[in-house]
Amino acid sequence: MSRFICRKLAAGFDCGWFRGTILGQVAMLFTTAMLASQPVYGGEISPKFVPGEVWNDTDGKPINAHGGGVLYHQGVYYWYGEFKTGKTYLPDCNKSWGGTRVDVVGVSCYSSTNLYDWKNEGLVLPAVTDDPQHDLHPSKALERPKVIYNKTTKQYVMWMHIDSASYAAALSGVAVSDKPTGPFKYQGSFRPNAGVWPENVTDADKVKSDANPLARDFEKGQMARDMTVFVDDDGKAYQFYSSEENPVMHVSLLTDDYLRPAGKYNRIFIGRKMEAPTVFKHAGKYYVIASGCTAWEPNAARLAVADQIMGPWTELGNPCEGTDADKTFRSQSTFVLPVQGRKDTFIFMADRWKQWDLPDSRYVWLPIEFDDQGKPILRWHDTWSLDSNQNHNQASAKGANGVVARQR
Ligand code: GAL
């Protein structure tokens, strides 16, 4: 149903005679249901985020961009993510840890100028169905795509986690495009930092053994699973990836064209098994919000801060507060989105995975608040909006960043 009809119906409820009729009652129920199932309304009805509910695009279809990230470029936000469709199944190789999957279809892109209304721009990096060996074959894994823009080469560069169905390959894939809406051209995959020791390596780290994946993988490159990329104010870009069988994260400088590791990296969060990294910068400090390592099951988020992006990083505990804080509000981090033109305004983007119906996994977007010491805090909101002037006709809580939210 179009928003126009929705708004008309909503307006109709102001007429007492219409509300009094059976048709009026039916229309009111129907419209209420529609309003509840669609997160966002422009016009007379306040636009809002509704974390965890189905979020429709401008065609009225559920947005399909999981494990995603957002690029802001020339007035437009582009949301890239895993397009998940079809049957969710559990391959034999992943039975021991419940690693359900759907076949790879590709990376989707949606565009928006207001962050509420998203237009489907289609699959910008589709699967390659006719070559079973190809990284993008449906039988492989393609997760957590993130796109950054290189001002010098004028290329849009997509980084993603590429893997075999069993997640043993642990590779980083790169694709490029000269337009944000693609098509992206796949460049291939690799294990980052082959033949290079991290800057903070110790002598013990260099001793080869099966129990030491850093040294074991020195020649062929480091394992790279969950990942993100971050562009700093000086234009330098970094990849954060879960490595060494997952217990250690690496922060790795990229080459100036953003296409490869530059050969300078550090081991961080050693032994902490952190996944799903997000990175942002606020008031001169760098922050990571990541998850623990429990596959599709949610766990408590981890917050960390650093003065330099390469570290040292200091963990600050779980940034979530309130009910379900120990499960990141039943979701897992995927990106932190700086809202353009609004000081101190960041959106925490997360996935509420449905292990047995992955395409119906939902998005949890929440405002990041900062306490008196500048520490990021996440609180649940049933609905919220960016615009402090909007009236939700409900009790609302105003955060320091002007975000208006209705609390549970
Ligand atoms: C999660 C990871 C997801 C996906 C999943 C597979 O831990 O964050 O991106 O790989 O495991 O079960």
C-alpha cells in the first residue's frame, strides 16, 4: 500500500463520522497494522527507525542487506549488504557449531538521502553461478561487504569476507567500481599480509607450531574472517579482521589505492575472540564496537578505545545498557554510521540474525549516546528518530545528540 493512501487513511480518522462506521473501524485496524509493520513515514507522520521490525524499501519490499555497511557520498547514503534469499540449510561441514547458511546471491545496494527511505539499486556484485571454483559461486561464503571511496583513484572499493562453506579458507575479497551503484568488478581474494610480521610481534609469536596460526600462516598470509574497513580523516584506510582462527584481531593499513594491505599491521584484542568489528572516530579518539564469537547467536558487545588507530586499544566493556544488554539487544554489530551534518551523531547498525531463516534476519539500528566522559553507550529504543523537533505523540527521551527516542 502506498504511503499516500496510508496517510489519507490516517487523516480520515480525524473525522469522527468515518471512525464510527464499520468501514472506518476496519480501515483504522488495517492502517494501524500497516503503520506498525513499516518503520518509516514521511509527510505528516514522523519518520522513525523501528529496530528489529521488517524494514521496507521504497518499493514496499523488505530491505535485504545483511552484515552491511553504509557509504556516504555526495549527499547520498549507500547501504551495501549480503542479499540473503532462498532456503536456510545446515551443511554437514558446519554441523558441530550450527553454521547455517543460504547460497550466495551477491551484494545488494540501497540508496537514501534521509536514512529512513531506501531505494533498491539492485545487486551490485552478483554471484557467479557457472564456475564452482569462483569465489563468488553460490556454494561459497560472501559476508560483511563494506565500500569505501578513494578520492585519488575516484574508485569505489568493496572489501568483503570470502570463504569456503566451512569457513576454512578465511580470505579477503576486493571489488571495484567507478559508480557507487556498481556494477562492481571482482578483483580476487587473498590472505592479508603474507610474508609480513605485525609491528607488535614478539619473538615467541614467530615460533612455528600448529598452536600458533600467526607463524603457521606467515608465508601464505593471515586468516581473515569477519571484517570492516575504515577511512581516517587523513585519507588512510584500514582493514580490521578476525584472524589466527578468530582469537586475535588485526588492524592493517591499506595501500593508498585501498586495493591491498600496505604491509603494516598490528595484533589487537589478543585472545579475546572478537568478531563483527565496527570502527568510528569521535572527539579525536578511535572506537571499536565488536561482538564475541558465537556464530549466529547474539552475545555481549565489546567496546574499545584508542588514541592511535594502530593501537594500543583499551577495552571498555559492554556499551549496552538495559534489558538484553548482555545480548546486544539480540543482535550483532555490523557498522557504525556517522550521520552527516549532525555533530556527535552516530548510528549503531546491527543484525538480528535468524539462524534458521537467515533471509528474515532483521536490522537493529540504534543511536549512540555519549556519557559525560565521552564514552559511547547503547540503549534500546522501540522507535526513534534523528530529528529532535519531531513529535512522536509519546513520551520521548532526548539524548545529548538531539536524538528523540521512545523507550521500552
Ligand atoms: C558469525 C559472523 C557472521 C557469520 C556467522 C556464521 O559469527 O559474525 O558474519 O560468519 O558467524 O555462522
